Amino acid sequence: MRTNKNDFAPTPPMGFNSWDCYGAGINEAQLLAIAAYMREHLLPFGWQYVVCDIQWYEPKARGVHYNKFTELCMDGYSRLIPAENRFPSAAGGKGFRPIADRIHGMGLKFGVHLMRGIPRQAVHANTPTVTPGVTARDIAQSYSVCPWNTDMYGVDPDAPGAQEYYDSVFALFAEWGVDYVKVDDIANTEYKPHAPYSAAREIEMMRRAIDRTGRPIVLSLSPGPAPIDAAFHLKQNANLWRMSGDFWDTPEALDEMFRLCERWYPHVSPGCWPDCDMLPLGVLSMADRDPAMRARKTRFTESEQRMLMTLWCIFRSPLMYGGEATLTDDFTLSLLTNRALLAIDQRSAGNRPLVSNEKEAVWTCLDETGAPVFACFNLTNEARTVVCPHGLAACSATELWTNEAVCLTEGETAIPLAARSCKVFRVSGSEE
């Protein structure tokens, strides 16, 4: 079936992902409660995906610490299925279909996480696949393993039945009504220094498998850092891919993201979204082993949170909220519902950096009306003035976080900024 995967995500996907708040341990009740919150508070602003992250097939999963070589839930064809003790509506072979139906009924879309490969449990037991006479052991690459999770072996792309196995996995997802799949252990080079981007052929197998379902399933690849010299291949096969490892709420991670965005911005295009990773905002780590870290608030200051949202939007990254949505406070909600910033993420053009160094950054774009937008960032721990080289005649502008009217002087404007803060301006007209 001929499809154009870019049509599946013409704008950066916006939604929720369960990793930052629940790790591997989210359950059905929690997921549906978050979906209900999104329907009421975030869907009107364009947030639509509800993504269940890793190990939904592991009955004892809890938090970010994996149980090694633990028992997984599989069907008769070596495919992972939801753990019924955590997702009771999956009983009787229904899989995620009941949850997907509930989420679709709220006007939202449903996504799942998938580890690259085939379950080691299936390989060790030599269980069947959908291809008659082909077992899990026949298509596995036993030397291709994830260094941080023991669930899977890689799939040998040259093995008879290998493509058919991936076809069957995504056909099952399509049968369940899945709209988005985050595939893990597949885009990074960090753990494979001697074989960078070694999973390229498995990515291609997944692309074919999705296209054969006839369902517009968005394909997201994790974790980063994805190799920039593979940008063409990524754009041919995926809708989004991670530029970094897991992004958490530290100043160092935020500063590094400015450097990554500077490298990757030429590759942003409809259906092809380099991904800054989830937004670690609000209440995080609901199941952390350390009581001091459990159900904690983001460590970013309020001004850093505005920096985060501004960079993600003016770069046009996918937006995936990582906090426990039902515990969202008013300030966090104000970040997620700033229509002017979200419109830049979804419908701007010409997004690029004008200034980028260790102390400051200035980005620009044109909004959906063609009006110039300029975002100025102070990356230091001291108040300083950032020069915005906008190249315009003297003009009036609006600061999009405060809605304050400002005047930009001809050519460039000195913008005073507090420590680790930003301002973003939309030009509204020339001065008389």
C-alpha cells in the first residue's frame, strides 16, 4: 500500500507521555485519568496524543528501574501484549483496543512504546511467529541487545520471516487502534560506538510494516543522540527522532539542547521532526524508590520553564508533557496553554538561530501570518543584556509570555534579561 508517512504528522505531535511521571509502571486507571484531564484542559489547545511508555507488558513493572530477565506477557506469535493485572480491560485477548476506544471517544489519540526486536523470552522458549515454520529463534540476533533493558533481542533483517514478524506486530497495533508508536533502543549511537546507527535496517522494516497496515501510525524513534549524518535516512523512515538521551530537568541538559537545536534545525520539515524529548514539567517521578524524589516538582525555575517551552516551540519540536497531568498546577497549565507559543510550534516557518553561544541565544521565525518573531535567551546565572539583531526598521512588538507592548529600535535592540530567562517578541507593526 502506497502511503506518504509525512502526512501522518504534518505538524509536530503534541501530547502526554507516561515515562517522566510513572516510568514503566503506569496502569489503566492512571492512563485514563490523564486522558480525561487532557480532554478537558489540553485538547482545546491542540494536545492530542496519550502515549503509554515502556513495559506495559511487564506485570511487575514499577518506576524507572527494570526487573531483569523478568516474565513478559506475550501472545501465541511471540508478540507482546498488555499485562492484565495493570490493564484489566485487555483480558480475553482484547489487548489495548478497549483503552484506545475510550481515548478515541474523548477526541484524543493513543500511543504505545515498543522496544526494538523480539522478546528474549520468546527466543529462549523458541515460540512460533506468524510465519509457519519460523520461530522466534530463527529471526533473532542474539548479539544485538539493549545495554539498559533485558527484554529483547534484535531482529535479523536477512532472516526469512523477519519482516513478517514486524508486519504482524504493527498489524496488531493497528487492530488495537494505535495511532503513535515510540520505538526505543533504535536511534542512538551512544551505546554502540563500534556500530553507530546499527539498527537502520530494523527502522526500514518498521516503516514497511506501518505502511502495510494502512493505518496512519506516527513513528517516533528513541533514544538519542541520533547521528546527524543519518538525517536523510531518518527523514525517509520516521516522523520524529530524538536528538539527545533522556532529557531531565537540569540546567546542563537545557543548555545542551540549545546546541543540539542549532545543529538539527535545517532538518525540520513537515512530517520530519527532530525531537527535543519530553517536557519534564509539573509533578514527576510518581514511583521513584527514593521518597525524597517521589512525586517531586520539576527542578527548573519558572523562568527556565519558559525558556524550555520557548526553545521547543521556536525550534518546532514535538511537545510531549511528562508530568502527572491530573496534578498540573496553574503555572504549568499556563505554559502548556499559551496559544501564541503553541502556534509558533505548529505553524511557523523559517525557524533558525541568529545568535548562539554559551551565554546567549537568539532565534527567529515567521508566524502563521508572516509576522517576524524573535526569542532572546540568557543562558547565564547573572542578569545581562542580549542584543537582538532583528534587521528591521523601528517597530512595535508584543512579548508573548506577558502580552506587554514593546518598541524595537532600528536594526537591533538591546534586551535586558534576568538570569536564565527569555523573552519572545512578535512584531506587530512599524513605528510611525
